[in-house]
Amino acid sequence: MSVILEKFLIKNNYTNFNRKDISLQLQTHPQNPSFKAITDTLDYFGIENVAATVPEDSLPSLPTNFLTLIDQDGPQLVLAVKNNNLVYSYSENKKREKHTFSEFNKIWSKEIIAIGETTKKDNKALFLKMLSGLLVIGILVAFLFLRDVTWTTSFILLLSTIGLYISLLLVKEKIGYHSALVHSICTSTANSNCDEVINSKGAMLTKNISLADAGFLYFSILVFQSIFFGYNSATSLAIFFSIPAIIFSIYYQAIVLKKWCPLCLGVAAVLILLNILVFWDLTFNLIILQITEFLMTIVISIPAYFFIKNLFVTQKSNEEKLFAASRFKRNPDIIKNFMKDAKVIEDLGMMQNEIRMVNPEPTYKIIAFTNPFCGFCKAAFESYVKIIKAHPNVEIWIRFNSDLENFESASTKISVRLVELYFEEGKEYFMNAYLNWFKDKNEKDWLKKYGSPKFEAKTISLLKEHKNWAIKNSIAHTPATIIEGEEFPSSYGYEDLTQVISDIFEFQEENKKLLIT
């Protein structure tokens, strides 16, 4: 489902997102796969969306692209894209089908998820791509102009780089970093499956070293050899030694597994072209210096590769642990169990001049106790803003933990000025000012932008009320989040709050019904 959602976001110009985060949010959602899992994920990333059931005749007036369910051998989620009175449906396996409006009306469920197209561009990602491109061009320019380069050497470097890239894709698949591009290539025919081939017994040289590792190392050595030492007889010999690997790869896929790995075939094709190129321009004059240079490249490449690979393997392992932990935490039964033991706060009355981040028709109330300098208050406040934007039935009251005996304290100055900004400019301005504070917590720059505190009596009185309320209810830490009179469990991080808030509300509603009966 993550592939479809990614394509949906890209279609609407949302490019500044992390694919791993999207996959994690979807897979750990307790109702995955479902429309609810998708809308909650969009809410988590702050992307405005609407899920609705629309009339049958509304297809022409719907957005250019939307997510929906179609009935083809059972319900399946697709991205529907309208173009010239036709609808193109894209499924999770990258399959595209073309329908007329009347054909599509017969198979779609009339349930849709739509988002607004954004005009924001991911300048950071664009910059990194340009930087990477310039770096590659720089290396090639240095290679071509600082060395006495022949056409043979240039083609060997080009083919070796292609082989290196294909091998990188194989290594990533082997470690567990799957991509939509590789999936589409590897399942291009009914008899192709890269995963089965690279994870089979014959694809392992030893317990910990696979043919994918060997391929990546092999092409790395050829690339570095070409750049730093040029083409020589040692390179020719190394390329000729790849012939047995070509024969084994094709034999193993065709005869033993009877399954094809298009990426593996791509590696074999590169090796065949290298052998043809070397045979065509064969000059064999092996000397000790060439052997020494080649061995030096091997000695540097092998430990460097396995060190870097180990970092990625460790990262993947940590991601899987995080996935398991997130799935555990998002289980509604686990959330309810934690909330049973939550600290209860009885004093929920509204103060005069309360700081309210409020929606038009609030049903649920959250009281947030915060401080500009506390370590976790940044994540907490960002979660509050997300909740306000995603849940129109929620209001949040902000209360500050301030040292009102020391007006020179940076924490007191920022807290006082934030309250004043709320009184002067309103909710939205206050939220943006507090979010901007958390970006770098630079007191001088922030006060220069938003002004120095005036320490008005109304503001000081309200902050005293905040402090007394916290003391009365034995709240000694920030952030503290009181959800309908129950404190958010410390077992959960604030990155979890937006994901579990709906389940907490549901649990509290169930409790209210039990008390009534």
C-alpha cells in the first residue's frame, strides 16, 4: 500500500517525505490495510485530505487523481488518474490499466481519498541531487583530462559503473531495503523473482558473503582501478576471471531454480560486454607494479565495503526493532491497558484568559503543560499542532511552567512574550511563534523578531495561575499532557501521541458509557 501512497503524493507534488516513515506508519497502523490507515498516515505528515463516499455520476467533477477501491477479483486499492475522458488505474504492483468513464463506474467503489496539490518544491532534495550530479561529473572530468585515457579505459569505467549500480540494488534487496523500482523490474515477467534468486542457497558464497556482495566488490575494484591506475593487464586478467561467474549465474537461474533475476542478468550482461571489450583490445603485458596496484585496491576495498555494509545491516535491524515496538504500542488493547493506570487530574476548569488552540466545535479537551526550554517540549508542541489540524473535534489549552520570581530568566522572558503574542495576535500567530522558537532556541534572535516581553499584569497573573494549577495537581514535569482528565502515559513518546490519540479518545468514551450504565 505504501507504493500507491507514494505515487499519489508525488502526483500532487509532495516530494519532501521519507519513504521509510510512510511504510512504518502504514504497517504499524492497527487497521492496516484500510482507508483509515491511509488518512491517519496523511494526517501524521500534516497533509490535508478528505475521505468520502461520492455519487456515481460525480466522476467527471472529481480531482485529477485520487485513491479508491475497484473490484477486480476482489477489492483492491488503486490510484485513479483522469486524463482526456479516460481513467488510468495504478495498482500496488505497478500495473496500469486504462478505462473509459463508463467502464470505471462499473468497478469502482465510489469511496475516495483526495488531497490538494501542493506548489511547494523540495529544494533540499533538488540541491542534493544537483550536488551528487556535479560530484560525478567532476570525477569523470578529472578522470578524462588528468590521465592519458583511451576509449577502452573509458568504456571499462562506464560498464563497471553500471555494474556497480546494479550490484548496489542487489545488495540493498539482500539487506532488506526494498524499492518500487526494483520490484517492478524483478517482477516484470511471470517467471522472474529477484528475491527468490538472491536469497537462495546457491547465491551464497559463505554464510555471510553473498554473490551480491561479491558483485559489488568486484565492480568497485574495477571502478577504482580504472580511475586511479587506468586500464592494464591486471584489469584484463580480472575481467577474464569473471567468465565462470557468468556461466554459473545463467546455469543456476535457468536449470536449478528455473527462476530469473533480471538484475542478476543485467550484471551478467555487463560482464559479457567487458569480456568482449577486453578481448577485442587485448594487450597482455603483466608486470609486478600492476599486480601490486590491483592488490592494493582489493586490500582497501574489501574491509571498507564490509564496514559500511555492517552499518546498513545494523541500521536495518534497528528499524525492524522500531517497527515491532511501534506496532506493539499502536495496538488498541495495549493503549487501553496503559490508560487504565494513567494519573487522573480532577481540576479541569477553564482559567480566565485561557490560551486555547481551539477548533470550531470541540468535543475533546487536552491541557498541555509546557516550557520553552524543556527537552521534549518541542516534540510535544509539534504533536499538539498536528492534532489540532487533523482533529476538528479537539481543543488544546496551553499552560506554561515559568519562574516568575526571576524576570531575567530566558525561560520566563520567552513564556511571557508567547502569552502576550497570543493576546495580541491570536492563536495562529502564537503557534507559529512557538514553533519558530523550537527551531534553534536562540533567545536574542527570537526576541528581535517577536519583540521583548512587556510583563503586563494580565500576563503575569495568568502564568501564576498556570504555576499554581500545576502545584495543586502535583504536576512537576514538562511536558505533561492531560487528555480529558488523564495524563498521557510516560511509556509513550510524543512521536506516538498523534498516532494513538484517536484510540485514547475511544477508550475514554467506552469508560464514560460504562460509568453511565
